[in-house]
Amino acid sequence: MTRCTLLSLSLVLSFTILQLRTCIALEAGTDDGSEQWGYVEVRPKAHLFWWLYRSRFRVEDVTKPWPTILWLQGGPGGSGVGFGNFMEIGPLDGNLNPRNYTWLRKADLLFVDNPVGTGFSYVENKSLVVKTDVEAATDLTTLLKELCNRDQILQKSPLYIFAESYGGKFAATLGVSVLQAIEVGELKLQLGGVALGDSWISPEDFVLSWGPLLNDMSRISNYGLKESNRLALEIQQQIAEGRYEEATSTWRRLEDVVLENSNHVNFYNFLLDVQTNTLETTTTEGLKILASGRYSTYLSSSRTFPGNVSAKRSVDLDELMNGPIRKKLKIIPEDLKWGEQGYLVFQAMVGDFMKPRIQEVDQLLSKGINVTVYNGQLDLICATKGTEAWVKKLKWDGLEEFLSQNRTALYCGDHKTTTKGFLSSYKNFSFYWILGAGHLVPADQPCISLQMVGSITGSPNSF
């Protein structure tokens, strides 16, 4: 055998070993199979990170299949693997202690750092960051094909897409994309429903609600109301004319006006102030970053995140994710820090940020998909007043009957002494009003949130 042949065999062997190492590095999990995580290269050099938890509370019931919840965070640029998982619904809280009201009690949980560039997801070239909700939905559909088409457990488990904040736009768009992929036989999946929590579905309706709501709550004066309404109407006109980037720019100015005239109201809970002592910068820009829900940008100006704004607790999520969590996962690229590309996501999506997704909600309803809207009473950024406004714009044929329905009072468990919310439902559309909660409903009201999840998914677990 010649030296050239030996060299060729050596190169082939080395390349094969490298390929094997790469495949192993793309997916990992716990020894007992209760957790799996990995990367899917949804496009060349664009990598989505996912983390799946199999519930130990699983109940086998042939009449009620055990559900899976896909959680989509907001921002855009907020990490579901970080925020949703450790600050809201995952098995452990931000201090790595067990969470009593984890949504694993009702379903398996799938977190995805969406879109690429968010959290542990990354792009090898900045130009690969998505620019629209539709592009993000296409990437997510590719990920679901990779995960579900080879996993019979996921195929048999109805998938419920739950979202928060800007994640609602992703969820509505993904729901339509998933349905199309199922219909043409490209995706083996049962879509159980879509749940939109405090979701940025119609930016126009939210910005129009800010001034009147804050004025009614004595948080801004008549002068502040006038200035807020003026900019909100300007945004409405820009959206009507399709000038979405200009609408985003005006939205930033409106947030400044609201902050300045309210003495820095907390956009996540209008009963509170933005806690300036949690910020490394106390400039108006720093406050605006926090208030707007641009989570990843916020992390660049602050090292703590108010996971439960009502309780005013803070956790150094950046330290957690780049420390013990990164060490556990093992497969994160060495040169990648959690959330470091998040700023790219918001910048790239500036042209889609103010675009409504009411039409996609209508498409889901017309296809018979169960759609749920839930909103925190104390939220400002995606205020209930704005949510009710965009719901009334639906073209769904059941809207008139839904709006004529009375609401049912909700309580936590068997305790009937304190009202925790209200529910109105007709056919395949439901609306939950969650009392005492701000933007982060599962963090602020975990008990009634878990009860709601059980009802939406039809989970066989009665806890």
C-alpha cells in the first residue's frame, strides 16, 4: 500500500470521525431519556436550539392523548429556553429549585430558541437572521419536521403552541405553516391548538390602548394622554399605508412619551414602576429597552431579569445560562454565549415588528383549530384593552355569538373565595382574563395558569 493510499485512508477516516462527532454534538440528553436537546440546521449555517422535557406526571389515557406544549418567547429575540423555561413554566426556577406549578404537570414541554440568533440558537453569518414572521415560521416548521417525523411519541401527542408577547405573532404564523405542511404530508403531527398569551398580534390596537388605559388608572395626565394618542394615531396611519419601519420608529418615540409622562411605568405591570436599581444604566433608553419586552437587548444593559415583576424578584439569567446550564448541555459551540446574537434578531425584524397577524388567527379558526387568547389584567405592553380590540376585528363566523356570551368566573383549585379570572368560549375560540397578572401570566399567577393549561390541552392529569 502506497504512502498516498495510506494518506487518503487516513483523511477519509478522520473525516468520518469528524462527521460522527458532529452528529453526536448536535443532539444530547439525560441518561433516563426525560430530557433531550440539540440543534437543527434549518438552513445552511442557521441553527435552531431545542430542549424537550418528557413529563414524569404523564398519564396514559386512550381517550385523552398526553399533549406536548411548544413554548415560543417574545422579543423578538427573547430566549424560550431561558426565560420561558427557568422564569415561567419549566421544571426548575431561576435558582434551580423545583417549580410547584410547572406545566410539565399537564404536558411534555418543548422549548425552542426562536428565531435563529436567539438564546443558544445562532447563525454563522449575520445575513441569515430572519426578517419576517413567515421566515421564522418556515424555520420552525423545518425543525418540527426533523423532530416529529422520526419520533412516534411526538406524532401521537397533540401539539399545542403556546406563546407570549411577540411570540404570539410567531405562533399564529407557525400554526398556518404547520397546517400546510400536515395537509401535504410533509409533517407527521397533530395540531391540538394555538394559545396566544399577552400577544403582540395587532400593534395598532395596543398602542391606541396605552394612553386611555393609563389615564383611567391616574398614571398619566390629560397632557400625557394627548401626546400618547397623537403618536398612536400616527402609528395607525403608518401601518395602514404599509410603512412598517416608520411605525416601529414612531413606536419607540411613543414608549419614550409614556415613560416620561408616567414617571417610568412598568410596561409589564402598570401598577409598578420600572425598577431602575436593577439596571446598570438608568437612561430613558435603558428603561425603554426593559419596558418594550426586547429581552435580549435588555440583557446587554442589565444583568438581572425580573422573572416575576409583581414579586420584584430578580435572577441573573445570563450567569445561569452561560454557567451551569451551558455546562449541562455540553453541545453549545465554545465561541457562542447565550443571547449574544439577540440584538441581531430585533434589528432584522424591524420591518415586520408592527405588522398585524389577525388574518393568520382567522385562518386557524376557519380551519377548525382551537385558538385561545389569555391576557394578564395588569399588562400594559399587550394590554387586555388592546387584545379585546383586535379580537373584535376577526372575520370568524362565530365572532358575534362569542361576543354575546357571558363570562364564567375562575378560581384556583377548590378555593371559591377569590376570583382568579374569567373565561368566555364559543366553538373553537376561548378568551381567558387572568386577574392580578401582568405580562408574564404564568409567573404572576401560576396556579390559575396551570389550571388553564389543563383545560386547553385536555390533559388527563387532574392535578
